[in-house]
Amino acid sequence: MGHRTLNRIVLHTGQIVFEEGDLGDRAYLVQKGLVEIVKRKGGTEEVVRLVRPGEIFGAMSAIDEQPRVATARAAEETVCVVISKRIVEEKIAAADPLIAALLRWFVSQSRGRAMH
């Protein structure tokens, strides 16, 4: 990401980053704290993943512009770096073409599983 200034957001416990079904154009890198990835099923919700410092969430929508497949919520006071779609696209474009093609394939395969 070079010399560019990165935007950071501070999330309070329970704060929603994005909701399932939202259109997404950015990913997030957890610097401090913990984010829950939640799927709603009927009237209940299930935490399907915990995102810890150094991990990214929300990247699929930043790559393929499809609706979010889950809700992201801060499980505690959390600081995230916001990674814009433009930065994601620049990184993919700069990658080896095979890696870029594999990444897009993995995203499409993950989407298929996430919808069921």
C-alpha cells in the first residue's frame, strides 16, 4: 500500500461494520480487537468466524462487487484499516496473472458455498 495514508476506523463493542446483503466496495484489516462474522438463519444468528488482529474480512465483496454474505460486528473495542476496492484492484493487477486468476476463482467458489 506504499506511501498512501490508510484510513482507520474505531469500532465499539457491538457496532456493525456491514450487514448481510449490503453491497460492499472495501475490505478491512483488523489491527486491534476482534470482529465476529455472523450469519442469520431464521430468527437466530450464528458466529461463523472470528477475525483477529492481522486478519482481513470483507474482501470477497471488494473483489467481485456482490452483496455481503454475512454481517460483521465488533466483538470488542476494535481498530480496523479500511482497504478500498481501488487498492484491492491495484494489488491484484500487480500480482502474478496466475495468482490473480486463482484468487478470482477461489472467490467465485466461496460465493457458491456461502449462498447455501
